[in-house]
Amino acid sequence: MTTGHSRYAPGSSAAPRSSYLPGRRHAPYSLGAFWRARLRGRRTRWLLEAHLLVLAVCALVAAGALFVSCQKIQGGADTLATEEAPAVQGLAATRLAVLRADHEARALVASELADVAGTGELYRAQLSAADQGLSRIADRTDQDLSTVNGLLATYGNSLNLGTVMYHDRPLMRDQKLAEAHSLLLRGSVGLVPRLDEMQRIQTRHAEVTATEGWLQRGGWWLAELALLALALTLLSALFVLRDRCGRDWNPYLLAALALTALLGIVPLLTMSSAQAGLDRVAGGLREITEVSQREGDRAELERFQQTVTERSEDVRDVLADDTWTDRVYQGTLTGGLLLVVLPVVGLGLRLDSDYWRRR
């Protein structure tokens, strides 16, 4: 037995190999080493198939959540533009028009010019505007307009009788004007109270359509979390292919990773901007309703009508500005489909080439 000398002769095959190689940098605490240790003990085929399954599930969840969330905003914008906003604006215009027609008719009688040709055009124009307002929204609201249309026709007839037919018979004239005024404001069954109730219902419908609910916010959270999980799984799959299989970067997985980043940013920012526009529209429609329900004299009612017209134009401009979200919505749908296909094709081809075909 020898002492003070190595157990193994230099160059002996029994000598252990050093794990340290000169000039080689070791990173025992790197992310790659950490993940390699986590995957140790798993067969490569099992790892690839597990990644394929997780990628397919995450891609389907992310694409579905993105589609539903974007469709909700896009559908809300379309409904506001074609139904809710015109209905709110039409009811506001009708309410102001019938009130102003009453003031114009009474001013005409008070000035004793009712029998002069052409002097009743103002109140007739207001009655015509009210009738047109109701006609325009007939197919844009689910509320029954038959009672309001009947009251408006009776109200207009009473005004015409009081200002034209009985202009030279004070008692009948006053009776018809009082009848028109009663039809306009009587309790809860008059024309204005009914329009007020319809406005409240229509404005509430518009606000519900424009507001982002908890289900929609949950959809965005689900989509972003699924995209994050998808991105991490794609990175893990790329790591396994290079570390276990010695393969170069898979172009399908790289394309899916880039698409994941785009879908995590572009639709969210675009639809957040669109949602902010819908919130502005809801605020504008609420202001239109509030302005139209104010009381005032002839001059104030004319100013209210101008304000409603201006706010209605602002609402239309905001809704028109959001039409570009159609392209983003269509791009999100296409991107979601690619997001499902690319990872499945990328890993599926590799598994088929290295494992499945060799069964």
C-alpha cells in the first residue's frame, strides 16, 4: 500500500473526469440551469407532448376570450351608433319640440296675429319636427310609440284648432289651447311625462350597452393571463427543443411567440380606447337627456335645442372615430386562429418527425 501518492496513475482510465473545463463559464444559477433541473427525469417525448397540449389549451382559451371581449365592445359600438344613440337623441328632440310648439302657439295668440297668413309656421315646424323625431326612432327602440304618437296627433290638432280655426272665437280658442296644454303636461299620462319615462328607459339602455361589465373585464383578464401562460410555455418549448433535441429555433414557435406579444398589446390598447369612447358617448347621451328635460321659456328652449344638436353631433363624431376598430377586431380574429395553429404545427411536425413516425 502506498501513501502520499494518488490512487490513480496519470492517464489511467480509472481517473475521474473533472467537471470543470478551462475557459468554460458555468452559470449554476442561470434561468436555463434552473429550468433544466426542473425538467430533469422527464422523457423528451413526454415533455414535447405535454408542451403541445398546454400550448393548444392556452391558445384556445386566449383566442376565445379575446374574440368574445372584442366582439362585446364592437357590438356595443354598433348598437349605440345604429339604435341607442339615435333613439335617445330623437326622444330629446321630440320633447323639446312639443314644448316649444306650445310656447310658439301661445305667443302667436297673445300677439293677436293668428289670423295673419304665414304667422303660424314656427309652431307647425316644431310639431313637424316632433313627428319626424318619433318616426325616425320607430325601428330603433323596443318601446311602444303608439300611445305617444296618438297623443302627439291629438295635441297638434288641438293647437291647430286653437290658433287657426277658432282664432276669432276667444272661448273656443282658450278651451282648445287649454286642452292642448293638458294633453302636453297632464300628470303621468300627458305627452311630456310619457316622453320623460321613455327617455329614462332609453338612456338606461344606452348606458348598459356602453358600460364595460364585470364579465367583460373578466374576459380581458382571462385573455391576458392565457397569453402570458402561452408565452412562457412557448419559451419552455423552444428551450426543450434546443437543450434536449439540439434543434435550432423553431420558426413556427417563434412566429407564435411574436404573435402572442402582439395580441397581448394591440387589441387591449385598441379596445381600451374604444371603451373610453363608448364611455364618452354614454356621458353625452346622459347630458342630452338632462338638457332636454329642463324647463324654460321660448328662448331657453331654443337654446336647449341647439345644445342637444351640438351634443348629438359630438356623439356621432365619437362613434365614427371608433369605426377603425373593425380592422383590429378582424385582425384579432385572424391572429387568434393563427395562434392556435402555429404552435400545434411547430411541435406536431417535430414530434411526427422524431417520434410518432417511428412507431
